[in-house]
Amino acid sequence: TTKRRRRAAPLALRKKRRKFLPFQPTEDAHRRLEQLASLATALTTVGAEFCNQLTYLPLGVAARSANRASLEPRRIQVSPQHS
């Protein structure tokens, strides 16, 4: 019997497969503890480090909340076309 080599998946498929899902805590205390344990394991696995420092945006970078048409000079905001 010969073993068949598995074909390598395209890079795009591999990236989609390892994408993290958004963390949405539940109301149930026991289930939330399980979720936090799972989240901690996942973050440890990818090498994330805990940091107790606040992160600030660099000077000159606007916050997402500033992205409003009313703040534009001529009240027009152009959004990129997605194909």
C-alpha cells in the first residue's frame, strides 16, 4: 500500500481556516469561565503576551469615531468600491 501525499491547500484557504472568531462572552458564569479558559489557551498558543499598559493611537491618526461625513469639509465622504 502506498500512501498518497495530501495536496497543499492554497495560502488563502489556510489563512481563512486559522482566522479567530470574535469573542462574545455569555451570561452564564460557568460557560463564561470555560470561554475565558479557551481564549487564554488560544492566545497563549499564538504567543500573545499580557500587557497592562494602555495602548494609544499614534499622533496624527484619527479614531474610528472621527470617520463621519459631517466632519468632512464639503460634507462628502468617498468610500472605496468593493468588487
